[in-house]
Amino acid sequence: MKKAMNWLKSIRPLKVLTVFLAGIFLFLTQACGAPGIATQPPQPDAQSPYSKRYDPTKDYPLSSPAGGMNNFSDVEPRGRLDEKAATDRADALAKNAQRNIEQKGIDSPEQYGRNYKQGTPFGERVKNLGEDIGSSANELGEGVVKGTQRGIENLKGNTQNAAEDATKNVQRGAEDAGRNVRRTADDAGNAVKRAVD
């Protein structure tokens, strides 16, 4: 009983009043707050949300069978456009390459015929062919020189890296060996101390 009396004396009326007012404030804000929070949103055409249901007796086709796995297309429907665009792009690139070959690099049999009919001298044709072969040989030689230089630079870099790695490995091995010797000596000293004690 004495404990209960001490507890009642320790309660201050200001604290009780504060808690009481906070509770009433909370009750009033919840009770008199916005009514739309707890109600359901209005339904279109005043229908209940359950009026449209799945009917298993009806057929709902998602896509027409097109073969492939599970009798449907293996390509995503949106992917068909990408596939068509890629095919069109590949065709355009192939046509462009063929056009470049016909115009620039390789003489077609028709061009040889036209050159012959137009009377391009045989010596000039041989000279043009020799220039083409010479320029190709020069380009090949330049490519070989550049490739060799790149290879030499790579080889130098690799040997320097290997030498640096080897010295690092030797240093680490020496440090590890030193640590192991110290540990062994410390363990032996501790064992002697324990034996003496």
C-alpha cells in the first residue's frame, strides 16, 4: 500500500493532463479527418469491381499459333520489328558493299570489255595493274612493319613486368622466410620457458 501511495505522489498532474489532451487530440483528428481515406474509390459506371470476371467458356486468344516451341513463335512480338530492321540493315550493307566493289576496287568483266573496246592500250592496262599490285604490296609492307613494332613493344613491356613480378616474389619469399624463422625461434623459446616453469 505504501508503494502505491508513493507512486501516486510521484505522478505530476501536468503530465497526466498532457497525456489526456494528446489522446483527445488524436481521437478527434482521426474521427473528424478526411472521409475519403477510408472509403472505396468511385467505380466507373457505378459497377461493382467484380462485375467483369474471367469466363473459362470463352476463348481469349493472346497470339495466334506460329509454330516453334509450345506451338507459338519463339520470338517476342516486339522483337519481330527489331528482327526486320536488322535484316533490312544487313541487306542495305550487302548492297552497299557490292556497289563499292563494282565501282572502286575490282574491275568486272564488263569493264574489261569496255576498256578493250574503247581501245585502252595494252601497256596502259598492264601499267594500271602494276600500280595496283605495287600499292597493295606497299600497304602490306607498312602493315607488317607496324605489327612488328607493336609486337616488339608488347614483348618489352611483358619482360619488364615479368622481371618486376619476379623481384617482388623473391622479396616476399625472403620476408616470409624471415618471419617463419622468428616465429620458430619464439615458439622454441616459449617451449623452453614452459618446460622450465
